Amino acid sequence: MSTIAAISTGQAAGGIGIVRISGENALNVADRIFKSVSGLKLNELSGYRAALGTVFLEEKPVDEAIATVFRAPKSYTGEDVVELSCHGGLYVTRQVLRAALSAGAVAAEPGEFTKRAFLNGKMDLTKAEAVMSIISAQGEQAKAAALGTLDGLLYRKISGISGELKGLAASLAAWVDYPDEEIEDLPDDKILSVLENAASSLSDLIARFDSGRAVLEGVDTAIVGKPNVGKSTLMNLLTGTEKSIVTEIAGTTRDIVEETAVVGGVVLRLCDTAGLRETDDKVESIGVARAKQKLETATLILAVFDASAPLEKQDKALFPLCKEKHAIAIVNKTDLPTKLDTKILDTVFNKVVYISAKENNGLQSLEQAIAEVLGTAAFDSSAATLMNERQLACCSAALDAVNEAHDALSSGVTRDAVQVCVDSAIESLDTLTGERATESVVNEIFSRFCVGK
């Protein structure tokens, strides 16, 4: 494989910039552009050693740097690796990368360092995917869940299920393939026990997926309601910024205002939408149409109502739009005399929360309601968690195959038919961990990584 190089720190100015070089020729490439103060070549250093020196491009000094050597196989990629740590200016870091490329390295593709770690047996696919989840984590629960997966929580869980099924498949295969050897047939109750345990474990993983995804990826959230109920004030309260313009004039928000906030440990991608009402204003009507589109696609809906006014036609128009959705009714302006009959809200919404966004009251109750509606209140970041749709699809396919094996056995079909179903479940689980993943699947996974990781 070629020797690759890339900037492994963020594409912004910082205290330190790191250019990573990995491959069979990494030390030679680094020696062509780096001269240590001691005069030692990097090829002469053992692994986990560092040297201070200068990086050169076309025989001109680029920057003072520290070169850290990692010898195969005890490196992130499993190959020889050199990391050049220079000052973190963008221009300087790019010049160091240019020097490495001019010395024989090729530019790394997105995720190629981690891909090589996977191909060299340093990690399975679940751990590789956890790397990106750690990078993108914006909350404590998301970081903890991703770290648990990187530490092998999900791999051990899947391997345990797969191991039981492989043991069952081996016994079934021996009995089917060697009928003359007088191999003892497994009794139905033992086969059913293995299948039921596998189905239970897979079902638990799948059931946790939605809450896990909410924690790991964040939730698209629409703040909706008629004009002047306090949607923009709520947006500003949740984000801690004056993101949305707040006035007493109805229809101030004419387009969607978007911002991200961490609420109750969950990342909400908030959309403050235009007030839902009939209007002859062409610009405002476009904003209302966009608000309805956001409401349809949002995972979580925060429907805001005015406690100081009776329910109107525009309020009630929200009810059918919020059905079969994760929706919370937020009764705002509780600092004013109450005129709103809230009984009907209890019959429509999962939760009803009372707040005064203006007075900054009720935020804790809202945080708790969001966690309960999304299922994140009981989320255990120390338990095995499916990290993405690919892993969910593999688990779902495995569960379907296990259930088919159970049904086949219960209906009295031959053992070889049961074995085919069990083998199918094993294949899906091995695809999840990467033991049987196709090249196209592997390439697709790592194409989503950032360059340099």
C-alpha cells in the first residue's frame, strides 16, 4: 500500500498543527523533509520516540517541529507512522503537508488512516464507526456512548450473540452433514433456548436505537405555533443567544431561524418557524409554508401556546399535525393571567409543560419532558448501543433470521432448514462487525470520515 499523508488537526488556526504520515515508507518520507537537532535520522529511532527539528520544503525551512515515531504494528494504523507537530497556522501546516507529498507520500482519502487500522486488524467496524461518533459528539452522553463502543462494548455484545449462534450452527451442521456418525441431535428445547436468547438480546439493542440516535446524532426540532405566542423568545432561551428577533408585532419571524442547543444532554437542532396563520403577505406566506414543511420532517415538535389567550382556530390547526409525532405542548406566558383551557392539550400531546420564556421559568420541566418523550431519560450510556442505520439494519436482519429459525423449528421442518436461517443471522452479525463486510460497504463507511482521521 502507498504511504499516505494528511493534516490530522482541524482546518483552523490553533496552537499546534499535526501532519500524519503512514505507510511502509513513512520514515523515509519524513527523513527527506525533517532534520533533527541531534542529527539522528528518524529511521534510527525506536517506536514511541520523538525528536525536535525543522521541516524543509525544497531545501527551505518551513517551521520548527517535533517528529513522533510509531513503529508497526504498534501504531494507530498498524503501519509505520510519523506525526509532525508544528505551529498551528493553516499556511504553515499546509506547507508541511506539501513537503510530505513532495517527498513521496500521497494525499490520504477521507478516513483512510482509520480504514487502514481496520484492514490491519487494529479495530473492528463498530470501533471504527465509534471514532467518528466521538469526533462529532456534542454532549456528555454522546461522548460516553461513543467511548463505550470504541472500548468494545458493542463488539463484545454482538460477538457474544454471534458466538452462541455459531455454536448452534456447528452442532446442526455436524448432525445434518454426517448422519452416519451417530452424532447426537440437539433437542428442540436447547435450540429454542439459544434462539430465544439471541432474539431477546437483538430486540433490546434495536429498542434502544431511537434513544441512542437522539443522544448520538441530535434531534431535528421544530418550534411551532401561531404568531406572537413566544416561539422566538423560547428559541433564545434554549440557545442562550438573541438568535431570533423578538417584538410584540405578530409575524416578525418570516423565515426559519436555525440554531443548535444542548437541552437535557440532548443536542437539539432547533428551527424557529414563522407563525402558522393565513396571511396575504407574500413573504410571510412563504415562511408559513416552510414552517409546515419543517413540522412534517421534524423528529421533535415544540408546539407553543399562549396561556393568556383562549385556544383559537390557528392553535387547533396544530393538533392533527402533531399526532403520531414526538410532540410537547408548551404553554407559555404563565406570568400573565391564564385564559387558556389546557384540558384539550392533555388529550393531544405526549407532554404539556408550563413556562414563562420571558421570565426564564420552567426550563427544567421542559428539559425533563424532552428527555422523557425522546426516551433519553432512561438512556444508559454504559450499555452497548447501535451507532447508526447500518448497524441497525444488520441487527434487524439477524433478528428476522433468528425468528425464522424459531418458526421453522416450531413448525417441524428439517434441521437443515433451521441451519440455513441461523447461518443467515450469523452472516448479518459478522457484516456488522466487519468480519464479512464487502469492500463496497467498507469503502462507504470510511468515505464519511474526515480527511486526516
